[in-house]
Amino acid sequence: MKELVGTCKCCKKNIYCMAGFLNGVILKQGELLCFSCHNKKEFVSSVDPEHK
């Protein structure tokens, strides 16, 4: 089953829950990032300052 959860804050790509697994990351602020954008540390640091 594929269910739309929301869109990536950075690239606006749709993020889905597939078979119970989220295809992205939820930040502390409740915003979503796709895995590609989450792996770009320079972007994540500007969005989530507590990210290491």
C-alpha cells in the first residue's frame, strides 16, 4: 500500500508511506525531508540546527 504523507520541504517531492515505512525523515519541527535532501548536510543544518 502506498499513501501520500506530504512533500519535502526542500525539493517539493512527494513523500509516501509504503507498507508502513516512511520514505523520508520527519524533522523536530514536524516538517518532512526526502532521503536525498536529508543526506545533504549543508541543507539539513540550515533547517535543523541541532542535526549532527
